[in-house]
Amino acid sequence: MIDNQKPQLKDSTDYPFIAHEIGHYYFGNVLQPNSTLFWFFLESTAEYLSVKASEEKFGKIFTTKYFQDRGKQLKNFKAKPLNTITDMNDISGTYRYSYGPFLLRGLEQIIGEKQMFKFLNTCLMAKAEATDYSFFKRNALKSGISPKQWDTFEKDFILSENAVSLVK
């Protein structure tokens, strides 16, 4: 994957894939998901971080295109609200890799990028906690996300059937 003549990737389209796998160092190794939101914390966060890394490398146009393309793929997808997940396998591959990143992007839209990274870091610092919806919400509030912001996120993204269309 690396061009030895020039220290860079042979194919720049490999960058998001590599960034996703690096994201697993944090969400898979530092935080080891262990409960109902196992797949959300393992895969959706790694994919979200991949998008953010790729945005840094290729510009905001990458993120815009990423969410436009995934939005088309999710046109007929019916997502179970994250707060009603009772079994980790309720989170399908489509949910993990496509819909979950929309939820995280929606939260970022409400709270901003800096606060989003503070939230993710707060999750990473949690030790020996079940990674369920209570963990998600508790760490959001613990990181400084206001109850009003969280309520907006839940209403607009967790409980909405239009979450995909609200992501910019």
C-alpha cells in the first residue's frame, strides 16, 4: 500500500480504510466495548474518526461527499433507535458502518467538533463500565454537553426517522 519511492500511499482511497483501522486502537483497544452498544462503539466511532481524519487530509469536500453517498445508500434503511437497542446484534453492518456515523455527525453538528472530541475522550477514559445507552448519555453529559443539547440530539437524531437528511 506504500510507495517506497515516495513515502506515501500508492492509492489515496486507502486512506479512509487505514484511518478506520487506526480508530480501532481507541475504540476497540483503549475502550473495549462490552454491552448492547458494542458495535456502535467499536465500528461507528472508528468510521466517524476515519471520516474526520480524511476530512483533515482531503478537506471538507470529503465529508460532504461521504455523507451524501451514505445518505443515498440509507434511503430505505429503517434504523432501530439507539436508545432501544437491547442486544448488540440489533446493530447490523449497515447500522455500524453507515448509520452510526450519521448519528455521531449529528451530535457533532449540535455541539461542535471540539466538544465532540472531548466527549469521545471522556468515553475513552471510562473504565469497566457497560457500553450501553446509559454509558453513551452519561459520558456525553459528563463531557460538558448540556442537557438541552442532548435532548435536541435525541429528538433530532436518535428518535427521528429523518436523521440522515439532517446531517450536513
